[in-house]
Amino acid sequence: MGTTDYEDLTPGRIIPLGEVVVDHDEMLAFAERFDPQPFHLDEEAGKRSVLGGLAASGWFTASLWMRQYVDHLLADSTSQGSPGGRDLRWLAPVFAGDVLRCEMVVLGARVSKSRPELGLVEITGAAYRGDEKVYELTFTGIFGTRASAP
């Protein structure tokens, strides 16, 4: 598929975003810098927590999903950013070595009333460990329409 435009993102479409392995050292480095809670930094603290072990920061999990989204869709698209999202959920702890399968589902799409060269696409992004959903976010993406292409 060539460049992804607004018209390619039709409601109901499920787009696989590949898999990523949760790297222990990256997970710890992220936690040390951005989310230094004990259960993200120390194995024993993680075991004593409700997470049951040294768990990735939810923000790290979100970052892993975002990288997959960029690599598998955004980098070759007419994306113009996002005005935000809702319903961010971390549904299960994520651990070093986990393999996360990432995907996105297009929930809805409409052309902007004020800027008809842009389309607003409602998307749910999710990451799964096996069949278990561990992360989910619903947000709006802004994409150029084919009519606006140079």
C-alpha cells in the first residue's frame, strides 16, 4: 500500500501494527527517567505490589504501541497529528519479555467542516499479550484527503 490517506481509513477497518518484545533494559531506563515508582524499578517491590512482578510503566507500554503505529502506518501517511484522545486503559500489567501484538481499529471518519482538505478519524489502538488485551486508547487522528494531495 502507498501513502495512507484519510480515504483509506474506513470505519470498521482493523490495521495490524506488528509485534514488539518488551525489552528489560529499555523498560527500566524509561521507568528511571519518567515513572520511577518502586514496582517499575525493583523486582521485590513489584512482587509485593498488585502487579505481581517488575512491571512496565503504562506510559512505556503506550510508547511501544505508538512506535508500532508510526512504523506501520504514520510514517507513510498524510497524518497531521491528533487533537487528543480518551479512554486510556492499562488492562493488565506488562513484563519484560512479553510479546505485544499491536493493532488499530477505525471507529469513525468524517471530513472536517472547517478544513475540508482534512479528515478526522476516530481510532482505538490496542496491544495484546496473546489474546489478552493489555492496553487501549481511543483518539482522533487528522489525515489529509486525496483531494488535498499536491
